[in-house]
Amino acid sequence: MADPSAYRPSPGTIPDAPGVYKFRDPGGRVVYVGKAKSLRSRLNSYFADITSLHPRTRQMVTTAGAVEWTVVSTEVEALQLEYNWIKEFDPRFNVRYRDDKSYPVLAVTLNEEYPRLHVYRGARKKGVRYFGPYAHAWAIRETLDLLLRVFPARTCSTGVFRRHGQIGRPCLLGYIDKCSAPCVGKVSADEHRAIVLDFCDFLSGKTDAMVRRLEKEMAQASSELEFERAARLRDDIGALRRAMEKQAVVLGDGTDADVVSFAYDELEAAVQVFHVRGGRVRGQRGWVVDRLEDAGEESPVTGLVDQFLSQFYGDQADLEDDVANSVPREVLVPELPADAEAIGEWLTGLRGSRVQVRVPQRGDKRALMETVERNAKEAFTQHKLRRAGDLTARSAALQELQDNLGLDSAPLRIECIDISHIQGSDVVASLVVFEDGLARKNEYRRFAIREAATEGDVASIAEVVRRRFAKYAGESGGQDRTPGIDPDTGKPRRFAYPPNLLVVDGAGPQANAAADVLADLGVTDVAVIGLAKRLEEVWLPAEPEPSILPRTSEALYLLQRVRDEAHRFAIAYHRQKRAKRMTMSALDDVPGLGQSRRAVLIKHFGSVKRLTAATVEEITQVPGIGLATAKAVHTALNRGEEKQ
């Protein structure tokens, strides 16, 4: 692990100007690329207290061995250079929003002489136009079946196309007029391409113009007494309208926009995008990616928005021939990034006309944003539960842990400890329990660190392990490991039996500290490991080197879930404790108001905000609070304001 201070640039050498920076590992490979309005401010934030950084950011700065930067003249240039470098170097710590291969799309191969319409799953290719994604492949086939009578384009594979060209007979679709049969020369390549382009225009939202044109042709055919042609045009118009009805109308003003929203936790984020063209939802995409919080961003959402817009639309513009279709007139986001104006200028340059990035405040667009947000949260929840709910995967994970750690049996009960604090203040710990690979939330425990609060994470881990196992070791006498039975309920007491595996968040020192405490207590049947965030290394006590589980291992995935859950639970308790301390501190200076009466006041009003808004008379209604104390409380909470 590299020490960031070893390669920190000298003070004053970093320019206070916009630019793009690269972190390189000791081998010279680029591991992260970022941009900044002020290089000096942004880079200095990476070299602050390492414990205050986001876990993935901390992993990045300790993996890197050097940092370099390039100064540019504008933020728009910084955006473009950042995108080009990410594409060139593919840094491991930059989030890449590659297309989700699980959703089917309707692909139109405009790069072929005779373009083909077909269902496709996979990475995007240049020269191919895509519509969707759709929720199901049958939805694409149903739409195609309706539209082929109006736009009889080729849908067959290259092999089928060539074979029918050789035998000189079209396929069944050619005989029933759902294909113009370019394979046998019924239409020329130019005529077939015109049909395909009309099809693309219709799916791009130019529906009204298409329907009006067909209605005009139908009226003309009727006036010329060509009733068969008029009837066919009538049926074509009906097919187009049925296809339009299958796409929900969400906005009535012909809006051309992408609506983006996120759901995230400390380590991962889910993003959902609804593509609205002509006021209708034409497609939906979703990704789940690892988070890397940029140290200079004010909030997690602004950082996610910034990364997504620059990478997603840069890739779309590179792959799509029709840039105006890939970059909409509006991009609706939950929060504006700090460089929203520069991003808007950059997107305008890609599209060739003005693009607006904004947050919808009310009306239909706000309602649609809330719908996209719900979809992001649902996708994130499903991502978390997908592998956790797989019995086969859980069984495989437990078996892999037994084999890799050399355990006598599969670890059916796993407990994990994590420490949370900010620079040594409000130090707390969490203990989470997993049985058979599933969380047992009713058995979670949290600890306020007492003796070891000022001694660091290793000492805090030791204190929690001692407090967790002291009662168990005493009741079992260090020998009898059968669970203690509650005489009142007849059920085993909680924590009266040990886990098969104890996981601590950290590396060798943390694992050694936990193992030493267990040895002192005489507990010898609990395996201990440490799981380090940096490279997801598994540390065994007294071992000089860690074990590295394969990245695709079910065992590693289970350990990560256990560790992440402990991390989440610890952070929640830490925030609660810190908020309570800050809330109570507002009343610390009130003379004659002790801890008990402060608690009574907060409980009566529910919050300091409500207590601050209360009058002296309302405060005196609290049991035990007299007039003098009420006036003192009111004065302390309303300093600088007019007294009642």
C-alpha cells in the first residue's frame, strides 16, 4: 500500500486553473482520470486525512504512486480531455457506463448495403442504430410485426438473405408483403434503405408527420377511385396507431429529453435512464456500478451526475451516426453538478443545437423524475437481493469459505465487526450476524466504544470482541460450548453460542487483535479473518501475507456483503450518535438545566427545531421546567432574535 504523502506534489506547485489530472500506479499505468475547475483545490483534497475519504477513493490514492495534470483554458476543454483519456486508458477506478447487456434492443444495421431490423443484446457497434431497450424481446417482435406491413424492411439473417438470393425466391414474409424482398431484386438498395429510414424516423418520434402523409395518400387514392390501395393505406394507418399506443404518452408537449436518476449506498450506485422522444418513453436503460466519490464533490449525487453525463453521452455520440437522436434537447437530473454550465455547452457541441441540463421542479416532468427514481431504487434492491436469494450460490459460498480457510465445517453462522468514527470522535462499532448466508437483523448489535476510543481501530476491535465473547466464555467455562438455555422461554439465549467465523473489517493487525482476545478468553472454536477493502484481501491471524480469493468467487461476494452490511450499520449508528450529541449541545450552556431535564425537553417537543420555535409559556408546560428555566432555554436557543 502506497503512502499518498510520498508522492504528494509540493505546496504551490499545483496551478489554480482548470485542468485534467491522472493518478498512476507504481508501474506507470493510469488508474484514475478526473477533471477540476481548480486543480489545486481538487488535488489537495485527495491528500487530506486519508480516513475521511470514501472507501474507493481511499483505495485509489493508496494504489497510486504518482499524480500528473494538464492545464486547459476552459471547463468544456477539460470535459472533452477527461472523456478522451478515460476512453484511451480505461482506468480501473473510473466508472464506465457500458450498455447493459441484459436488455434487448431493436437494432437497425445501417452499416450494411441492405439494412436489417432485428432483436439484439450486447455492446453497441458503430454504424448500427438502436431503439429501446425494451423490457422483453417479445415486445420488440410484436412492434415489428405491426410495423412491417407499413415498412416492409429486411429482418432475416445474412445467411438466409444470401440463400434466397441464390434460389431466386423470397421467403414467406416476402410473399405476404411484410418484406420488400430486396434479396430477389423487388426493390433496389436505395429504395430499401428509404423504407428503413422511414422506419427509423417513425420510431424516433416523427409519428404525426408519418400518419398525416399516409392519410393524405389514402384520400388521394380514394379520390382517384383506387379503393384497394386506399384500404391498404387505411390498414397501415391503423397499424401505426396501434404501435403508437403501445408506448405510453408521458408528456404532451412533444418533449425530447432523457430523465436520469440514481440510487446508491456507500459502495455502489444504480442509475436509470428513461429516453423520452416526442413525449413518449422510447426506451429505458439501467446500470449498477461501483462508486468512487470524487473528493471535490459537494454531494454523492452531483458526482454521479457529472460522471454519468460526460461518459454516457460521449460514448453515444461516438457510436451513433444520428447524434441528434442520441443527445436530446433536455437532460433532466436529480441535482445539478458544479460544472452544469460547462456540461451543457459540451452537449450542445455534440448535438449541434442547444442542450439544457436542469432539475425538474414541478408538473409532468417532475412526476416522471419520481418514477425514474423509483425504478432506480427497485433495480438497486433487486441487484442486492439477486445473489443473496440464490440458495445454490449461498451454499457454494459457504463451501468455498470452508475449503479456502481450512475450516472443519461450513461457517453457517458468520459475525462481522466494523468500527466507525470521524477523526477519533464518536467512536462506535457494529456487529452483524449472517446465518446460512442471510442476514439476521434481529441479532445485530451496536457498541459505543469506551476504553479504546482514543487508541485507534485495532484497540477498538479488541474491545468489541472482548465485550461480545466475555459473557459467553464465562457461562461456558471455556469448555462447554453448548448454547445456554433461557429458563423462562426454553429457547437459546441470544449470543449464548459462538459464530463459526468472525470477520473484522481490516487487515492483519485487526485480525491479530481479535484472535488474541479470543485466545485470552479461552475461546478456541471460532475462526477469525480480516477483510481489507484495498484489494479485498483475506487476512488470517499470524499470517504475513493475505489470501486472495478470485474476483468471481461466491465466497468473496458473501464476505463483501457481510462486511458492507456491518459498515452500513456502523455508519448509521455513528450518524445517530453524532446527531444526538450536536442536538443536545445547543442546551449545554443553559444554567440549571441538567442532562435529565434536557432529555425531557427534547422528548416533549420531539426536536430542537420545535423547541426553538416554542414560546416561554409552552416550555413551562413541560413537567419540571419552571419560568426562570424556560426563559433561559428560550434565550439560549434564540440568541440574536427578538425575545417574546
